[in-house]
Amino acid sequence: KAIAQLTTDAAGKYAYTLPEFVPLKATASNSGYYKNSIQTMVPADAESVMFSNPVLCLNPITTEAVRVENVYYDYNKATLQEASFPELDKLVSLLNDNPNMTIELGAHTDSKGADAYNLKLSDARANSVVEYLVSKGIDRSRLVAKGYGETSPVAENTNSDGSDNPEGRQQNRRTEFRVLKN
């Protein structure tokens, strides 16, 4: 439950005295920025605890694509690997903190395989992410899945001598989100 709502001073500072010792979650928000929170536990036997303006940085919401790190799919499939869930859960939190936000989930592939196949695979992967977010309670109307196939590489798939570039291919196999509406 919320126990107080504060506005920072011109320097961005704030102060609050807790009426009793409780677990504390401080959340900062501002229009046009991603909401952010910090949590702390106050020891029950403490007479007082001073937090000197814990930092809550707010990042501006942009329409640029943001890479979702550590999203993995089974080889040549759209099935999400379990190792992807913690990172996708952060996206769930972001969407829960910003209930008016609509995002596009874009999936990309490297250049191995036919263009049409890669486009179909990336579309299926983007839809897998949407299904995961919906399973966590996010309204489907806030999510747009888009497969880009191999059309937007961020790294070279091959080296200048024509040999394979595994690191570049790995960078190109990615999932991103872009804010469409906030």
C-alpha cells in the first residue's frame, strides 16, 4: 500500500520519515519516462535509518528499438528457452509499471537460410514472446509482434574474407521491443 506521495525539490531531492519500521519500496515516475523503483528493508531493532536520497534514475521513453538481452530460442524453432524467462519478466514488470504502454516486439535472424524462411521464423519467434507476456497477464492489445527476418542486421554475418562470422550472426539473432504508445 502507498504510505506517501512525494514531489522532489528543484534539485531532485526528497525526505520522508516513516511512521513505523516497515519494508520500503520507493517508486519514481514522470510523464515520458520509464518508472523505476528501489526496495529496502529497515531492521526492526533500528532506532532510525537515514537514506541519503537513494538514486532513482528515470530513463526517457523513446521510440527506438531496445534489445531484450538473453532471449533464447530452440535451434531453428520459435520455442522460448527457460533461460529467457527472467529477462522477459523484466519486460512484464515494465509493462505493469506503464499500463498505457503499447510495444512492438521485433525478432531478427541471421542470414543463414532462405529469406522467406527467416522472415517466417522471426515472426513466429516474436509471437512466442507475445504469448509469454500474455501468459503473465499482459493484455494482448498492448503487444504487436513483428518478424524482421534477416533484413536489419546489426553486425556482419560474414568476415571481409568471406568466412563465417559466428559472433556477428549471434548479434543478429535478437529480440527487441519498441514503444509504440505510452
